[in-house]
Amino acid sequence: MDWDKLKSFHAAAETGSLTAAGQRLSISQSAVSRQIAALESHLGVSLFQRHARGLVLTDAGHTLHRSTVEMSIAAQGASAALRDQQDVAQGRLTVSAPVAFGSTWLIPRLGKFMDQHSELRIDLRLDDGEAYDLLKLEAECAIRLWAADKADLIQRKLGTVGTSLYATPAYLSQHGALNSPADLDAHQIISYGAIASPIDQMSFAQRVGRDDNEPRKATISVNNVPAMLRAVEAGLGIADLPDYMAGAVPNLKKVLPDHRGPEFDLYFVYPSDLKRSKRVSAFRDFLTKEIEAFRIANK
């Protein structure tokens, strides 16, 4: 079977859309449609049912898709292996990271990494859920706030992220200082939105001091930690924020400092197939050094 036709089929099966498949492959929608039609004609079966809501795989389509998933992983693995046969780390490295850590801590340091590794390009994908499958090489390495649970993944603990309650002095002046967790009952709470991820523990402002009662109602709920920081900066209430983020904002004050929020262990995770990757090793070593320097500077 023609690999180009299989790639068009695989992209359409993954995205559920001819348009999205064309965008993924950098070809036109009509080209994708022709490739799939030719493949169906060659195989003598229908691979998709066409609906208004998009493409739905037939039984034959599901069977073929299982094979193209394996083929895609093998092709990406071969491409990664070839890139890592060079004498120096070069080419593209796809990295997944949490939104807050990636956007506020990592991005300002990437320039230094690129200066050290001028032949490497970083494809940074920020997401607070486990959206990118490392074993399928949807990302080649990840920075995560939870430990890996698959045997084929290698992980290294990078450090621990602490959190605390924060507000602006202007907000506290208007709404009153806090002396105990019970005082939070009379304040506006900014919480992390109800998304299924380890970061949903950052609803500490709703829970602290409420062990035997329902959590406090949030005035604002946001499923993005940088947006929570901006809401606190705007004087909209009190939120639990990573200390490394809040410490860089001069107009924030730590609230109830004796009551710390949850801590998150930070891990660098990558597939065991890439354990000899020069690109992954270069990025891992850079992260390790930068996080250690940051830890020492913020003791």
C-alpha cells in the first residue's frame, strides 16, 4: 500500500476531519480526500462514514487505524533515532510542559538553552492534562507534576514546587486582613477550574480550615494558573499560587503564611526508546542545572 495514502488516512482518522488532516500534512483537503478514495478503491472497503459532524471510522477503518498507529510510531522513532546519530544534538525536540511552568519559568530560560545548542529547535506544547502520549512520540519528553506510571517511561525528579495563598495589598486593604483560615469565609476566592488533572489540588483556598465542611464557593474559577495569577494581580481575590510565579510579581502579598498550600514534585519524563538521545539528554541536563541554580538563589 502507498505510504502517502496511508498517511492521509491516518491523519483523517486521528483528527476526524479532512480539513484538519490536510492542515496536519500541509496538503489540501481535496488531496486528502483523493488519497483516501484511492485507498478505499484499492482495498475494496469503506474506511469512513461521512457525517455532518465529521468522519467516523468503519469497522475496516478501525482495523487499518490500529496498524497505521504502529506504523506512525515506528516512523517517528526511526526519524528520532536518525537525528540522534549526529555528533551534536540537533534537529527538533518536542517538549510538553504544564501551562504555568512552561509559560512563566521555562520560556524565559529557553534563550540560554538555544545559545548553548544552536542546532536544536524546541517545539514546546503547554497543557495541564496528560494530553501528549510519550510512548506514541506525540511529545519526546515532558515536564510533569506527577510521576510516570508506565514501565516504558524514564523519569528524573527535578525538584518540588511549593504553593501559598496570595492577594494584593489593595485587595486586603479593601476586604480586611486575615488572621486564620476561617477568615477566608468572608473573602473572594479564585480557584483552579474543575479539570481532571493533578493541578486541581490548587483549590487550597477553598479547602483550608474546612476539613469537616463543604469547600468554600469560588468567586472565580479558572482552569489556567497564569490566569489565576492575573486575577489576583487585578485585585479580584485570594488564590493558591506557585511560589516561583508569585515571587516574581512585586505587588503580591503572601496570605496566612503559616498555612502552606500543596506541594508538587516536578519530573522530567521521556520514553526508554530515547534514553540515548543527545537531544533529550541536552535538554534534561540544562533543566537540572537551571532548577538547581534557581533553588539555591531562592533559599
